[in-house]
Amino acid sequence: MAGAAGGCVLDINGEEKTRRMEIMELCDIVRETSYAIHRYMRGGHLEKVYENALRNRLTKPGIGVRQQYPLSVVDEDGSLLGEFQADLFVDNRLIVELKACKASSDEHVAQLLGYLRASRVEHGLLINVGARALQIKKFILTVE
């Protein structure tokens, strides 16, 4: 009996490891795609243009991308408090917040963390395409 329980624990850990590897691979694809867009387009465009470009390039290989996707903000008891619009919601598990400014700020980080916390989505990327060098920050927020 103890051996069977141990096997279940290994299976759960294996599934968790697989899920983590999948989300990291997805983040790598978004990063690489963002870099290619930034290299091609450079700075100077509105945020919406980069958002459209990222959606366009990610959907070509079949990745699910929803633009300006409404995500619910819920209270700790699950009550609906409102909604916000994620710039991109990738594969139903990654929030991408795009900025087109000289430098990302603490307010941008707070915005993404608030989105993650409120929507209970665990992974997010803050991408600034307006800087001379592309800026990408990954955030993981585990909701207890």
C-alpha cells in the first residue's frame, strides 16, 4: 500500500514538472517572437501595433492567443468584482502585458501582478517594446 501511495506522489510530481516545463517553453516562444518583432520593427510604433504583431506571429504555429481578453477580478470568496482587459492571453494560461515606453516602471509591474493575483492566473510576462533594447520580465504568482 505504501508503495502505491509513493507511486501516486511521483505521478503528481511528474505531471507538475511537465506543466512547468510546458509553461517555460511557452514563455520562451513568446520571448523569441517578441525579440524577432522588436528586431524587425524597432521602436516608435504604438503599443497596439506590437500587440497585433505578437498575436499574428504566435497564432501562425497554432498557439491560442486572445487579444484584449476580459479576465474577471474576483474577491477571496470568489465574488465577481469586475474585469480587466489582458493585452494578450496566451494558451489560456499566460498573461502578456505589453508596453511601448522608454522604460518599464514599478507601476507596470504592479499592474501585471495585480492582474495575476485578481484573475488567479499564475504566469505573466511584462514586455516593453518601446525601449532601445527589448525588455522582458517574467512573473510567477502562486495563489495560495
